[in-house]
Amino acid sequence: DIIPQPLLDQYLSMTDPARAQTVDTEIAKHCAYSLPGVALTLGRQNWHCLKDTYETLASDVQWKVRRTLAFSIHELAVILGDQLTAADLVPIFNGFLKDLDEVRIGVLKHLYDFLKLLHADKRREYLYQLQEFVVTDNSRNWRFRYELAEQLILILELYNPNDVYDYLRHIALTLCSDKVSEVRWISFKLVVAILQKFYANSANALGLNFINELIVRFRHCSKWVGRQAFAFICQVG
């Protein structure tokens, strides 16, 4: 009753490979771009009408189609709610994490928005995977690492101080030594945000350990760029 059945059928048929050859080579991309809007119109109770189409698009051979879905998966998660997200979107999200950088950047740009919708136990499973974002197909793709640092500043609120110390601290230190100054700058802000997280949660011992690590790693660094990094961290703080 929400959408005329012929119209819905027409939309679902956009994933048919034959239509890409006869109608428009970009038709699957258009289908992927419109999917959150169609899902919102149908409502989560009718997600079963779109599920197969979404999975087909998520495994499309064209990376542009998968990239389009990666950029909007957080919006779809809001529409579907936590149960459907955990059952149907998390497996696809996990696939995008291992995809090409062009696809992964879509997930990365809204990583915080997606993770905050998951239950704490499910969210915790991603702690170890976050460090995989440091490695890119092309090391010159510094904006990828910059985006990671920006997202981590937001993501800090989703995890407890011990998890931040055990997992996110290592990523922050790696990014602070990046070859690109823009990445280092945003990473200094991340380091300070981590320290603020520790002390705001009365995790003073973790904060002190981290400060000592920063002193050893940067203040006493044999290279001037390391000592400069320490000065900048103090300035941001």
C-alpha cells in the first residue's frame, strides 16, 4: 500500500545485469544511491522486500556501486534499527572493511555514526580491526589516515579507558609519526583527547603511563621531528 507494486518491481529489477547492458551501465549505481530513500519510504517492517537487492548490490563487481552503499550504510542502520542492523548490515559492513580503499573510505567517513548504533558487545569486536585502517592500498593516500584520526577522536566516547589504552593508543602513536604533517597535526589532537578521556574517567594511572610513553617516544627522540611533535602535543593540550 506504500509503493505501487509495479513501481517497486521496476526498482528491484535495476540490479539485473541485462538492464546494465541495454538501459544504462550506471543503473546499479543509481539503484544503490536511492536505496536508503526507498528503505525509509517502505519502513523497517518491509525491509524483507529490499534485503536481497541490497545484498546483490553489496557484492556488485563495480566498486562504485559498493562505494555508494558504503557511504550510506550508517543512514540505513538508523532506518532499520539495531536488530536488523546486527543481522543484515553488520556482515556487509565487515565486507566493506576489507574492500578497496575507494570503498573503505565510505565506511571510514561515518565509522562513528555506525558504531554508536551497535550494542556495546558487538561494538567491542571492532576494536582490533580499527588498526587495519592505518594500512592503505596506496601509502600516499594520506587523507585516509587523516580521516581515521578524526573519526577516532569521536569514537573515544564509545569505549572505556582500558580499551582506549589497549587498542586506540597504539593507533594514535603510529599516526603521530606519519610522514604527512596534516596527519600528524590531527593526531596530536587525538593524543590530547585520549589523555582527557583518561583523566575525565579517573583513570589517572593510564594517563600517567601514556604521558611517560609520550616523553620517551617524542621528548627524548633522537630526531628533531619527534621532539617537535612533543612540543606540539603540549601546545594542543
